[in-house]
Amino acid sequence: MELEKLSLVDRAAQQLREMIIGAALPPGLRLTEQDLSDKMQVARGTVRAALSTMTTENLVVRRPYSGWAVQTVNEEVLRENYEVRGALEELSVRLLAARLDDDEQTKLVASYERLVAAEAAGGAEDRLRADLGFHADIVRASGNTLLLRQYDSISGQTEWLYRWSEKNWPRRIDLLEWHKPIFDAILARDGDAAASAMRIHTQRSLHDDMQDLQNNLSGQHEQ
């Protein structure tokens, strides 16, 4: 009986996650347990447990006296996600460069070729999947399961932020220009160069998102 209950909470959490990441529940939206219970056709206790799961994934916040709300996109959220993700990805490229064999090289080349195809096709969803997939493939190929678990724990927020950025500033970057230095350094089995390329990539991404956020907020204030 307990397993069935946990499974129901997991399913509710997955549904909430998809609604938040897909912006059906937009950033900053106030959430009530009753409204979500009605919409999702589950008990309020299940919704409450699912919302708690979303807080651990930094997709939902619980505010004193005002209840639950979807996380807002602000400088602190952006900075913290990039700092943690960047550190995990830098370690991942170092580990992969050191252990790269023919099998992992074939997988890496295939992942990069998906970036090439997505950049050529130009579809927003293809670009998102190829970009996030390239980074996730590197982490998976690092061979460190603890590292992968930590990375997975922020993957929902990472996709949420990516979709927010792509919605507001579509095709802002050239996928190949931004990722080829990382790809080349790993193929050369140069861990230092790969980590440096990943660090530059992370810093550029954070800088651009911060700048675009500030410009967006300035535009709203002027209206």
C-alpha cells in the first residue's frame, strides 16, 4: 500500500515538473493545493508532497504567509544554477578526457553531430534537446555515478532556465561555435583545455543570461 502511495506522489511530482518546465505554470505564479488538486485529480496531501519535491529541485518556493509559488527567474537563481552546473561539468570533462576510449569517443561524436544537425535545422525544440543532451552525455560518460546523481538533481531547473532563455531570446547562440572548443579538447584528451573551455562556456552563458534578464526588467519598468 505504501509503495502505491509513493508512486502516486512521484507521478504527481512528474506532472508538476512538466507543467513548470513547459511554462504551463509560469515563473512566479502563486500555487494553491486545492487548485492543483482539482486540476490534477489527486488528493491535496499528494499535491503537498509533490510540491515539497519541487522545492528540493528549486522549481517551487514556499513563502511564509503566502504559500507556494513557482520559482522566479532572477540573478540569484541564474548564478547559483550556473555555478553548480559549471563545477559539475568542468569535473565531468576532466574525467571524460582522461578515460576516453573508442566507445566513448563514438558516443561523443554522435552527440556533437546532433548539435550540428540542430543548428542547421533551427527548430527550437531540436536545439534545446541537442544542447542539453550534449552536456548530459558528457556527464554520463564521466564514469562517476555520484556526479551524475548530483547533475540529475538540478536537471529540471536547468531545462526550465534554458526554456525561459530560448523563449525570450531564441537562437541567441551558434551551437557549434559555443561547443566545438569543448568537443575538440575532449577528443584531444586534454583535461585542462576541456575544463577551461567548459568554464568559458559557462561564464559566457551566465553573462548573457544576466544581461538579457536585466534588459528585460529595464524594459518592463519603462512600460
